[in-house]
Amino acid sequence: MLTEQWSAAVGAFDRIIIKNDDVRLRQRLCRNLASLQTHRKDIYRTLIDAEPGDQYRLVPSRTGAVTILAKVGDREVKMSADNDPHGAVSAVMRGIDNEWKNGVPLGLASIGDGYLLRHLAHHPPQLFLDKQHAIVLMESDPRLVLACLAIHDYTGPDGPIEQQRIRWYIGDDWQQSLREDYRNDLMLLHPVVTVRLGLDSRAIDEQSKQVLIDIGNWDRAFQTKVDAHTQTLTRDRLVDLYAQTPSRPPRVLVVTTRFSTVLQYSARDTEQGFRQNGWDTRLLIEPSPAHGMNRIAIRQAIAEFKPELIFLIDHHRAEYGDLYPKEIPFVCWVQDNLPNLTTVKAGESLETRDFALIPSVQRYINQYRYPRRQCFEFRKLTTVPVLPRNRETQGDDLVYVSNWSKTTDQLIAESIAALTNISSQAIATSAVQKVAQVYRDGGSLDSQGAVRRVIGLQMTSAAATTFLSQLHERLNVGLYRQQALSWAAEIAEQNGLSLAIHGNGWDDNPQFAKYAKGPVKYGPELESLTRRGRINLMLEPYVCIAHQRVLDGLAAGGFFLLRGNSPTTVLSKMVRLLDRHDLRDAQTLSDVRSRLQGDDRVAFEGLVQMVRDNDAAPDEFDIVTSVNDLKSAGFLGENGQLLTELHQVGFSGKEEMQRKILHYLNDAGARTRIAEVQRSEIVARFSYSSGISRLIGWLKQTLSQETLTAMRNAS
């Protein structure tokens, strides 16, 4: 112990056969110091260098649990409320129960007798995804901490020493250390609620609040730098920087959060796409599960990085007040039809330098008044991994990947609950049961329009559209995919094939638990799985080129069979019709109608009716406009095709699914050939590099048309 060999001291104490309380105390202290020596070197040094003193003694409380007796002048004070350490912890937890459950950042003003710190470390709240509860321990007296180290074992992955979500500030200079940490990392979470525990807790609490004043001063300094930067962003300057050969690499700030299942990966890939196009990039994301995105961290990034473009997914500039300056072009990539995006208020919030990437521009223009000038038709993109030299083939016959593993009963119950928030419970229940009955009868619904007809929805208001969209996404898509998945299971059983279902929760679904293989990590692990599988399955009622799993899987070199659906069929036929009649310059349905006659006109009107049948709001959608938007954005092939040999890899029912599974399992050459040609198309049209390149070109063209009047309005 004298030479600070704490681990060796712990081992020496282990060899004592009969241990008394004093031995256990010393061993516990050594174990804690050994852990601090490894995991928190600065705190360890502060404790070891502390002046010795006799102001703290370990004594039994009235319940028998050891507490700390502090000498204060001529009196002695026990450091647990009501002389009951465990009861005191329970009382504190009752008082902060709501904040604790919601992960509100917590401060401990003094360590007290250490019981609360140990409880909080060993009992973290269950938060969204991997988010962790941030705790800040502040204690001015190292000797009190040493006393606690003799009472409690703080070691191990579940203890407060190793858990980095718990930040320690100990000693006379604790406040300065706290201030320096915040200055170096503004995503650190400052305590929102502080629990006062020790004799100096009031002073510690007041000192911690002084740091907030410093943070406010830093924020104002950042704002001054931001204002200076925005003055340089003239139209001509931006057009120069967005050009193919700019005077210097332009800068893009991509903002996201680690507390999302998919979007953080899309944001990372977007940043890489800009980098591949010659831009300087910065990805702003929480560095750990105990960090949090906040306004000052964002403002600091803008002030110091000085971006010429800000990029977010599923959020508009207006949602953040004045945080993102109007002079900096701002792109929102709409990947999900979320409530914050699907309102007239959201559409009207877009100002001159606000741009929206949307998978169906005209819907947002017609329904939510998004400005046409600032909307760009955009589809999902994918990363393009480097393929291994030798093709991986040691996989299952059939592979399906999805986290939508809920049972039919769970889908029904959750859908009713969600839709009741939009309409009455009676209407929600009726709609859900009508959709479920279709599948019980062996049928299926492959579009929102099909769902609309089944439930008898006549309205086309925004509320009705939201209701229909929620019903389709929450219930119908799940029933549709699991119907085809049950076909795959039957085919596998009848033909002695292996079926592997990867994702969370499938082992809890009785219908498919037999085939559950557990989750698979996004990235190289999923890519390898896709290449190894002989046949990957896409079973959802989406247009194939709009499905992220298909894009990622084809880019990874996998072979897919795709369940056909009306939206894909109609879009393919319409693209071929417009190309066949050389109507590539037609902009609307009216343009085409005026130029087709006879049987061609009849065929065209048949397709238009199919579009209406498929659509959620048929009177607000022009299929010709949609095709042209896709073409101009570069998401259709040279001949207007969605995907080469799409008809060869599609199936509509169980019999066709079985026929194609057996055919391609016996023709590895065909699988390889189709996978290679489809991959080349995905690389050309749907890679992040190519998609971002087209986006930059569109932004340059749009900015070059910016008028001085518009700029004055934006300011």
C-alpha cells in the first residue's frame, strides 16, 4: 500500500483466511484505488495527494449500515438523513423519480456517504436506444471521497469508477476542471437537477451554476463569429464554391444524432458522399451515449467550421428558431413522412435558402405548400462497399432481414392505439380489423390506395391522409411482408431449404421463431450476410428502388427476389409508355392526353386509373410529373427502367415465388450475372457519391437564379 501497489495489496488481503471488518475495509479501499489508478488517473492523483485529516470516521448507523461521522467544529454530524443510509437513498429517489426515469442530467453536490452514487451507478434508467443517464459528481474534499471508498465497492463495469457517463470532479479545483471540460466539449450535459448531499453541498451547487454563466458568454462569442461568416455568403460566392472546379473546397456541416436506428448511418454516408465530391466535411454527432446535442455545440460548430451548407435529415431550419442562420443554405432530406414535415406550416416555413430533398416532390407541393423552386426529387442512397476477391457462398438458401418482428396480434393492438390518437377508437378499430380480415381471408393489400378502398375512406384531407399512411405503415406493411414470409417458410419446409430470418425479436414470434438467427449489425456484417445468402428476399409493398435494404443489398453484391406490387408495376409501365411514344418532354398528364390517340390513349388511361387506385390521395398526384422528376434527378436508367431484369426476379404469389426460388437455386450463374448488372446500376444512380453530386449541381443551378429581392426577404 505504501508504494501504491493497490492490486497487489488486494491480493495480499485475499490471502487472509479470517477477515474482520477492518481487513474488508482496507481491501475495499485498495480495490477502489486500483480501479481509479487505471480508469481515472487525475482523480486518483488528487485523492493520493490529499492532506491527511481526522474529520471523518466510519460508524454504524441506527440500521447497522456503515455511514460517515463528520467533525464540524465542536460537533459531529452523521452524513445520512435520519441516520439511515438506505432509507435516505430511497427518499431521494422518490423525489427525483420522474427526472431519473426520463434521463434528466443529474448533479451530486458532494458525495455524502456514497450510498446514492453507488445506487445510481448500479440502477441506470432504461432510456431510448443506447442513451445513458449523465451524472456529475462534485466534491471539494478528497478525504470524504476516500472515506466513501472504504465503505463501498465502486469497481467493475457497473460501478461509478468505470462508467464514463458518471463524471467526477474532486478537490479544491473541481470547479475549474468542470469549466475546462465544458469548454472543450460542449455536448457534455450540465446537471438539470442537483441533489445536495454533504456539508458543503450548497456552496458546491452555487459554484456549479456559475459555469452556466461562462457557457452563456461562450455562446455569445460564437454568435459574433457566426455573424461575421454569414456576411461573406453572397450568391456569387456560393455559386463559385458549388461549381465543379471551385476556388477552394466548400464546407458542409452534417448534423445528426446517435440516438436513431438508421438516420445516423445515412448522415455518415452523406458526409462521405460530399467528401467524395471534393468537399470539406464535418459530422456533428454526440461522441458518447451520455452526451447530448444542444444549441451551443451546434453554434460552436458553425462558428469554427464556417460551413457553406448545412445538412439535416427529417428536420427544417425553422424548427430551431434562429440557431441556423438564413444566409447559409440549408438542406433537409425528407426520409420519413413525419408530423413536423407534413403540414402547411412546415411547407410555408421554407425561405429562400431552405431546400428539401423529397421522395415525392409534387405531393409536398400540393398538400403542404412546399415551394417548387426549393424541392428536389430524391430517393434513398446507399454506400458501395468493396467486394471481396472471392465471392462468398457459404450461406443459407433464403435470407430475410428485418426488425419488424411483431406478431399479428401485436401489430393490430399497436395500430389501434396509434390510430386512436388521430381518430376515434371505434373508427381506428374498425379500419384495423377490416385490413386484418383481408389477410385472414388469404388476400393482400399492396398499396395505400388498396387500403383506402378496403376501409371505405372517402376523405382526402391532411388528417385522413395521415390516418391512412399510419394504417398502411404500422399494420398493412407488416401483414404484407409476413404473409410472404410464411410462404417462404412453407417452401423451405417442403423442399428441404434453409431459411434464415435476421433481426430483433423474431425468436419471440411463434410463427417464425424456428428460423430466427438474431440481429445483424449494419455495415460489413450485413453486407457479408447478403453476399453469402443464395437468395435474399424483399417482401414489402414498396417500389424496389425506394427500399433501403434492396439498395444496400444490391450494392453489397447480393442477389434478390422481390415481391411484386402495383406501385412498382404501374411506374414501370408508365415509364416504358412515355419512352415508347417519345413523350420524354411531357410534363403532366394533360400534356400526354393531348398527344395520344386511339389504343395508345386507352392504354394510357388504363395506367392512370391504376395509379389512382394505388394512391392515397389520387386527385393530388400526377404520375407523369413524378416520372419526369425522377428522370431529372437521375434516378431512372438510360431507357427509363427502374432496374434491369426486374421482371425476372419478381414474383406475385406463393406459386411463382416457389418456382423462381427453385430455378435460381439451381442456376448460380444467373444469380451472379443478375446481381452484377443490378449492382452496376445501383452504383451509377443510387450511390451516395453520385446522388450527392447531382444534388450539388442542382443547388448550384438554383442558387444562381437567386434574386437580390429574394435575398433581402431572406435576411
